[in-house]
Amino acid sequence: MKMVIPGGSGQVGHTLSRHFHADEHTVIVLSRTPQPALWRTMMRDGLTPGARVAGLEQSDVCINFAGRSVNCRDYHRFKAHSC
């Protein structure tokens, strides 16, 4: 199965990517800061579609973890920017 995981470089996404790759699925992680991995990683800036669109259109599954970090220590400042 071909899986695309936007935001897959975080803790949860990395764990899932490792699991699905070990089960011999094709894994593509989209990240703002791609790191070397056993699976394919692609730069994602959220503005230019590029090859990511083709990857999504040809995938069987998309698990989206893209967004603001869950490790947010300043709740009030985070809340002000998320509305």
C-alpha cells in the first residue's frame, strides 16, 4: 500500500512511518524539515504543490499530522495565534 504522511517527521508520524515501512508499505513523508530516513521524505512548504500533488493522487492512504507542534508550552500565546 502507498501511504503519504504529511507532518510525518514528528514523534507520532515517525513511529507510524517506521511501522508501515517495516510492514513493506511504500511510505512518503512530507515535512518542512525533511531528515534522512529509510523511507522517502519530501520538502513541504504548504505553498507550492510540486511533486507532492502527484504523490497524494497516486496514494492509497493519507494520514495527516501536519500542523502546529503539539509541544506548545505557552498555551495563551498559542491560543491567540490559532484563532
